[in-house]
Amino acid sequence: MDMINLGLDKWLKNHAKELCGSEHSVARVVAIDRGQYTVKNETGETHATLMGKFFHNAESSIDFPCVGDWVCVEYRDDGSPANIHNVFPRKTFLRRKIAGRDIEHQMLAANIDMAFIVQSCHFDFNIRRLERYLVMVNDGYIEPLLVLTKTDLISSDELGQLIAEIRGAGIDTEIIALSNVTGSGIEKIQEIMTPRKTYCLLGSSGVGKTTLINRLRGNSELATQTVSDTGEGRHTTTRRQLMLLEQGAMLIDMPGIRELGILNADKGLSDSFADVVELSEQCHFTDCSHINEPRCAILAALENGELNQNHYQSYLKLKKESEFNEMSHAEKRKKGKDLSKLIQTVKKNRH
């Protein structure tokens, strides 16, 4: 296999010359399972481990390789795992605030061209969660596409109402409706996916991501679980992995994401809520708070129905969350730097 078929383009090749030189080889991270890495090059896949400098130099977990990353590796003749020396800069990325109370980013995947945001038409459909996914995807410079699954469980009129609800929330992203039972809509996704490009599936557990992957692969190699009596799916995927499809495109599958915390996502917010941002720029006062100022474009749009109230409230909530987490993150980093300076001072005073 030529590395070009794994997505190695001219931009990445230039970084390969700089980072890998002649000593190390170029590979792509295709799976991570409980801290164990699998990398792939033109000859095949092999396990790999991180060099000690990663643990010494990394400022946070986002400095470690993730699925989709390009890395410099040193292969070993004795069959032992390869050593990962460097990680290439990421063209695009998928990250979130780490689950729980910690204020830090978690890198989920990298170098993705398009993200399929998957929601079930039955139990999983949620506009507010959809907006969070869009913020995450747009913030990482990834093109989003919405996939509504399990259309066989609702009527065509109900499907039309769901799509109208999405459009009414100011979301103009392309939508593909499909049924994993009948296969309707699968061909549209196949037409979009092109060789040498990387795609990923995002969505809650049980929305049909694994079944969709099996249809795209043309087999049932990945395990699926029977839906419950209510039609709600059950979680299947347990690790993030990149797979090469027969027609040449690459697809990253990952477990369902329970928490979608927002941290430092200004670009994601401005792209996902472009309608709100555009209206705010039309306000008479540049520092308009959109509360009671005269000639406020936001208030006027809310009053005449041009701007959906729930959509606007969601924007305010996510913006506030992002700013709060970013402030906490900056404070945490400052404390970390202050502690580092203190340690260095103590060390100097000992000599």
C-alpha cells in the first residue's frame, strides 16, 4: 500500500522531512486501546509504544498521539513494538473537555476531513446535543454532516417535522436520512466518501453507528447488539479505530460520547451559531448586551420570530460554559507554571 492511500499529502510530507528525517519512518495511528497504540504504514500494522520524552515534555494529554495522527516511528528488527518519537501537527482535530470536573482537553481523533454526526429519529433525537456536536466539529476545522438513522421507526411526516425542527434552530448543515434496516440513504453516504479522505462517526451509544459501518464495509465483521423492545439501541463500540474501506476512504469509529463539555471553542461557537453572530454584528451598539438596548438586532429577531428563542438560549449557555471552563483552565495552567518556577527556584538555591 502507498502511504498516499492512507492520506499522506504534500503538507504532511513536508512535516515528515522535518520531523522524521532519514532515521525514522512515517506511520499513522489507527487504533488506541487502553493505552496501547497500533500504527500502520505501507507494509502493514504493528503495535507501538511512546518514547519516554512524551511523558517528560508533554504539558497535557493532547500532546500524546490519538487515532488519525501521523507519527515518526522507529521499527525494531526483533519484532518488539515500534517506538513513537514525534507527532505531526494536526490539520484538523476532534476534542472535548475531559469528562468530569477536570478542566482540560481530551483529544479524540485527528486529521479528519468530515464528521458524520449520527442521531436516531426515535429516542436519541435532541437538538441541543446536536448543537454541541456541531460546536465540537466546527471548532476542529472539520466539515460536519448530519445523519438521521432509524427512519423506519417513524413516518415520513414525522421525519419532515424533525428536519424542520433542525432548520428552525438555524442549523443548515447537510442532512442524510437513512434506515439501517432497509438500507435507504446508505448510497448517499457512499457517494460522499472519497478515497484518501478520512471520515468519522459521532453519536450516542446505540444510534446505529456500528450497523452503518458494517453496511459501508459490505460485511458484518463488527459486532452489533440487538435493539431493545422499545427500538432503542445498545452500546457496542469499545475503542477508537481507523479502518480502510474497500473503495479507498477511511473511517474512524469511536465509542458513544456521554459528556460533550465545551472548552475554549470560540471558532466552534461562531461557526455553529453563525446566524446569532451575524445578527449581533447588526446591533446599533458594538458592546450591546442584547438585554434592553435600543436598536438591538438580537432582540428584534427574537420578537419577530426570525431567531429561535431556544437556539439563542443554547448559544448563550454554551458560550458561558466555554468561557467559564477556559478561565478555569487558564488559572490551572498559571498555577502549574507558578509551581514549576517554585520548584526550579528551590533547586537553584540548593546549589
